[in-house]
Amino acid sequence: MTPSLDLAALDRHIESHSERAISLLQRLCAQPSISATGEGLQAMADRAAEALADYGVSAQVHPVAGGPPVVVGEVAGRSTRTVLLYSHYDVQPVDPLDEWHSPPFAPTRRDDSLFGRGVSDDKGDLVVRLEALDAVRHLLGELPLTLKLLAEGEEESGSPHFGTFVDQHRAWLASDACLMESSGLAPYGTAPLVLGCKGLLYVDLSVHTAERDAHSGNAPVVPNAAWRLLGALASLKDEDGRVALPGFYAPIRSWTPEERDALRSMPSEEETLRHSLGLDAFLDGLSGLAWREQLHGAPTANVCGFHAGYGGPGTKTVIPAQARAKVDFRLVPDQQPEAVRDALRAHLDAQGFADVQIDRADGVGPVRTPPDSPWVQAAARVAADFYGRPAVIIPNSPGTMPMATLARALPDVPLFMAPGGPGYWGSLVHAPNEHIRLPDLVAAIKLTARLILAFGEMARAHD
Ligand SMILES: [Zn+2]
């Protein structure tokens, strides 16, 4: 960072405005915005837009057909180079309500912490970014580069309509880099950079073998839908557990040396996960680097649920006429959900399961930003400086995140999750008593302001 920057003045500004940050977060979290039920989403979008406007960010609330609105705002900076900052204003349901020590939508300060639904996930993120941009503007007189802020309202439900918004607003979304929801402090003392996520193809399968269920005395002569679908599901993997669809593995990129280095040096969650699930061992005895490579980089076919016939108490001798299953395929670069869906159909037909129907197939592609992207490197340097220890880089999340949807409009743009969230590993996100520690909120604003400054220097160097 340019030595002439007065970071002490920046931090003083942030500290002296910490009460303003807390009261904005309280105002945002006092408005319920429950993704699962839709409660308060429109009002929340309006409140978020007001908050943007209060910080001098020209804001708009875009309606989305069938889904909650998306709030966007933009602040021009000295450079036209642009970073897009993604967040979401919806929250998880609050049940079980009686386990909260203070009402979830009456944000409450206790022991230097702030309790309330959304304080960490993810309304705190928006507050951090607004305060950080305000501090940077105060320091420099203007932003060093252009920032676009976006807050969507259905992340906690898997963003089923966000793709519609993304497809309709490609021009507005155009940017040089995009930060997702920020990461919070992990138990290893720093917040990680997460450079990608797996894609997802989710399918509903069904088979109908007769007009109606039959007495199981007829089993020698009447087909059974459960056996048909079990056969089809079993055919999806070979004896080695590999997915048997034609061409499934062909598009897969191997790890680069930089990505493998990141995998090797990241703190492993292997033992934590094993203990939390009460497992003696992982699949195929996986451990160490191989465990990480598989967890973060292997595509999968997973049966989420299966339904057929009778499952109640006692005995019912029946031949089910119908069977249904839900299957998810997690995809890695450069697999694409449409191609996997087509391969699934071709595979079922070739295996003699033409009667197995694909009733639904929803998908989103995978994303992986290279660790040597200059935007990633800049964020990693800021994190390392700020925390006084090497940045943790997770090359690919095992799950699927909104960056997968944004990638549709931003191919080849670095998309990643950077430190800057006000939460920590104990924030109880999605659970009763979600909270943040107030010193973490101030630290997150300081870190985010440094990210904006570092990105601004990159923009200046490239203009
Ligand atoms: Zn979230």
C-alpha cells in the first residue's frame, strides 16, 4: 500500500463512527426479511436502499418476476475500473424462537456483542462495506475506483430467481472483479479467501410401472417401480464409486500447482467433520491432501431422497407402481449442468432405463478463480498484513454459492469471497442467538477499507 496513505487517520475515522455502524446494523436487523416465508422482503429491500442512499450511493430497487427485489447501488470513483460487491438482505427463519435470549428482530447489545437475526449473515456485510467506503472517501476525497453494491433477497433459499435478474442486468453487472458475501473469522485466526464453488445439477427422477399398486402375490409377473428406480440409481456409479455417465469426467480441469499449494497449506476441517458426524473413517479411507483434493475438487452423484411403496408400521404386501428419487450432481470446472443432464438421459436410455423420467433438472455451473489473479493477490496481501499471518486460500468450496449464478453474466471475471465479514466462527449463523462481537465489526470495516484502497491502487496501476 502506498506509504503516503494515512491509515491511522482512516482507522480513527472508522472508530469514531462505530456507533453509527452499530445503529445502522440495528435498523437493518429490526426489519424481518425471512427468505423461507417471504416475510418483510419488500420492506427490507426498501430499507436497504435507504441505507445506501444515506451513504451517498445512488440506489435502485429492481423488481424480479416471481422473486424478491434486488437492491443495487453504484458509486463512481477516480478510476472507472469497477468492483462489484455482492450481499443478501434475506435471513434464515428464527425457529426455535424460545431459544433466543432476546427477540431475533429486536437487535440487542450484550457483553460487547450484538444479537439478532442477520447481524452476521448477511446484513452486517452491507454495513461494513458502506462504512468502509465512507472512510475511504473521507481519506481520499473520493473512491479510488468504482464500486457497485448488490443485495439480493433469496440467498437463504438458494436464489431460485436471481438468475433471471442476472440475465436481465448483464450490462449493469459488468465489472473487473466481484466479491461475494465476505468471510468471517475462522478459529485459525484469519478469515479465508474462497476462490470458487462447485456447480449443481439437481434432478427429480420417477418411474411408473403400472396404473396402480398391486398385491405382491403378483410379483413373479408384475414389474416393481422401486426395483426399476433402484436399478437406474445403482447404474449411476461403477464398482469403484465413480460416476458412470458418458463423458462426465472429460471436461474436468486438474488442479494447478498454485491451487494445490493452497490446498496443502489451508487448515483442514477433516477431524472436525469426522467427529461431528461420528464417523470412524471417511469414504475410501480418504485423509490428508487426498481428502482435501476430493472434498474440494471431486464431482459427485448423490441420492438426496427416495420414495416408493409402503413405509408405515406393520406389514403391507404391495408392488409399488411408482417410485421417485431426488439426485444432486455437484460439478467442478469445466462441467456444465446442461451437458450432465443430457449425459444422464443418454446413460439411462443406454442402460435400458428409458422408462425412468427426468421430471425436473435445475442447474448452475461451477466457478474457480485462479489464485494468481491480481485481485486475489491484492486481497490476500491485505488479509495477511491485517491479521499478521499468511492468508488462507480455499481454492474451491465443496458447496454451491451465488457466485455460480453471477458467473453467467461475468465469465472470466475473478469472483471470490474475501475477508471482511463482521462474524466469527461462533456467530451462530442460521441458529438461535446469532451475534457478532462489536470489535470484530470495527475490524471488518478497517479491513474492508484497506481492500478498497488496495483495489484502487491496482486500478491506478492498470489505467
Ligand atoms: Zn449468507
